[in-house]
Amino acid sequence: MFDVIIIGKGPAGISASLYTIRANLKTLIIGMNDSALYKTDKIENYYGFSEPISGYYLLKQGENQAVRLGGEIIHDEVIEIKKSDKFEITTAKGKFYSKAVLMATGQKQKRINIQNLKELEGNGVSYCSTCDGFFYNDLKVGVLGFKDYAVHEAVELLAFTKDITIYTNGFEPEFSQGFIDESKKFNINKKPVARLEGKDFLQRIVFEDGSRENIDGLFVAYESASSTDFARKLGVLTQDSSILVNSDMQTNIEGMFAAGDCIGGFKQIATAVGQGALAGRKVIEYVRNMKNAF
């Protein structure tokens, strides 16, 4: 059991960890090397560097700093967060538990060039198996995606129907070892998708080769789960794809905090670092108050 799990190892997540670790909170940081900063050659507007530095250098120095202080960093993909009396974090490699969670995943934009996908959202196209799976009892559904997150969502849908196809949209599946066996439970269609069709509700998928399949529902689980994907399932309030937080960087879910690009606003390294520091401080107060309550 960790005191806090930080999801995301960019400037906001690492900044928060520097405070929680030094406060003797058992801290786990989980993230992938998918920050946009990894592709940034020159950073010239961040305090303390007289010469430009690369985003890669800044990120690695932050990780090294957290590890030196005693933090634990796992390179892994988070695919689900559950909340009961504690938080349960499911990754491609296992499960982890904590008293508090900080979301610092950035704000990834998923670009899916499929005609009518946007137009049919809420009318057969869904982004949350937990929220909407019930409406598809014994119907034919699909999951759009090609990574572990897609398999995870397909498994969740088995509680409602057995007729499930994973549509990779032209990509070769990138399932980790732990999900390869699970993926064998489903049909896998690798054809590129051209468009979705349906007058008032989704009725069929049309592929680029001209073939088509009738379908009742399509669940989008493209690439890796984003902050808004987690928010939908947990009931976290969002606005315009950003997580809403109060002045303490806490969401409407007790014990869940957020910082950095995933909460919107001025998307700069300095902003993320400052928000991470404040979130780290508030996580410390939250966990300590929990301990004092017993």
C-alpha cells in the first residue's frame, strides 16, 4: 500500500513527488515516455538555465532527482483506476493500491480520422464501458483501439455481451504479454475504418476497402487511457476535456488530485511544476489527516 500514487512522470508529477517523498510519504510514480517534452529540442523560457536545454534532458533530470530522494518510478501504462476505501490502480503489469492519487497525465489529443465518429457520440459511440456497457446486453459491439487499453475495455464488456470485436483501424495490435491471452477471447479486425453510418444511431462500420459490418455500439479505447477516460469512469467532473479541481488541486472525488496540462489553463512547464508542488503539499495534508483520524 502506497500513501500516494502519481500517474504521469512529467513536470507536474515529478514536482509533486519531490514534496511527498521528502515528507516521508510512500510514493509511487507510474508513467510512460510519452510526454510531448521528449520531442522538444530547445527550452529557453524555464527558470535556472542560462542556455537552452532539451525536453528529454529536463525530464530525465527530474526523474533522477525523485529517485535520489527515495521515490519509486515504474515505466508502465495505467489502464484503470477504481475507488473504494482505497484506490486500486491497474496497469499492464499489475495492480497497486494507495490512499491518494494524483493525476498528472498531461492532455493528450487523440486524433482519429474516422468520418461521423464525432457526430455519433452518445448515439452508439461511447468512451466508457463502465458507464454505457449496460445498454448493450446481448448486442454486437466493437472496441476501437490497438493497445492494452482496448483489450481491457473489451474484457469489461464481457459482462454484458459476448459478441465483441476489437477494431484496430489499420494498426497492428500492440498488446503486452499480459493481455495477449485476453485478446484471444475476441474477434480482431485490422482493416482501416473509413466511416461510421447510421441515421439517428450507429448502424454499421464501413472500411476503406468498401466492406462493411453491422454493429450496435462502438467503444473508443484508442491508444492509452487519458485523464478524461479515467474521469468518465470515476465520475470526476470535467470541462472541455480538462479535469476540474478546487484551490487545493483536489477533484470532486475525495483523495484524487490533479495537476498540469490535464487541468487545462496555461500549458507551460513552469505552470505544471508550480501546480505539482501545490498538489504535492495538499496530498501530504490529506494523507496525514487520514492517519490522524485513526
